[in-house]
Amino acid sequence: MAALLCSCASSAAPSATPSSASACGTGAPEGDVYQPDRLQVLDPCKHAVGFVVDIAAEDDGDYHVWFKPDTSYEYLMNPENHFQAKPAMLAEITPDCTGQPPNAEAAAKCPKSKLPIPKLGDHIAMDGPWVLDTNHGWREIHPVDRIEILAHA
């Protein structure tokens, strides 16, 4: 089992495993995300573990990683969290931008993320800001600051 790296205070529920805040980025959680006003930060550093149910490369350079959280992380979701009518959560691996890109086209020109991109069925652990995406109503990890592939499918 991998060491968990994010100590994340939240009133929603306690973290299943203690860890350290070094796994999350420094500065504002939404600092390098375009249109940050659409994201309401619930916790600037949250740990999540689950199985990848879908992954998609987006035009803006993001990778959308839909995952089914392990049982002890299901509290991170709300009723809007679903993928193909099944409970799931989104994690967004964003390009390595410096500063907030003004739009999707600018974000797509940023360097690709150095984070590993998981594959369908992989068991993953990640850390990053836990946010409410006000455009969609669901909770997600955005952007992912650290991701580890615990087991390949």
C-alpha cells in the first residue's frame, strides 16, 4: 500500500489515513486553473483513492479521470457525482500552466502535465484541491497535484 501524503482538514468527514500536506501544491488551489470562479474550494488539499472508470484527453489539455472512490472516500461525492448513471468522481489533471490561463485555448498551449496518466481500471491515489464545480454541481479533485497508480488493471 502506498504512503498517503495529504493531511486534509475538512468538516465533511475525517480522512481515512493520516498524511502530510506536502503532496498538494503551494499557493491558491485554483491558481493555475482557468475560470477559477466556477470552482468552490471545499478543502485545499484532499486525498482520494479509487478505481478509474473512464479517462478522456480534453481539447484544453486536461485529462478527465473519472473514478469510483474506495468505500472510505465515498463521502467526497454528492448526489450529482455520477458517470454513466453510476456513482463516480472526476479528477482533472491539468497542463502545467504558470498563472491562470484566460481560456481553454491558452490552457491547451501550456506544457503537458508531468503526472502519470492512469488507464481504465487502474487503482489510483491522488491529492489535490477538493472542489465543488458550480457549473455541474458535482465535487471533484481539481487540479490533481499528485497521482500514484497503486495497481494496473
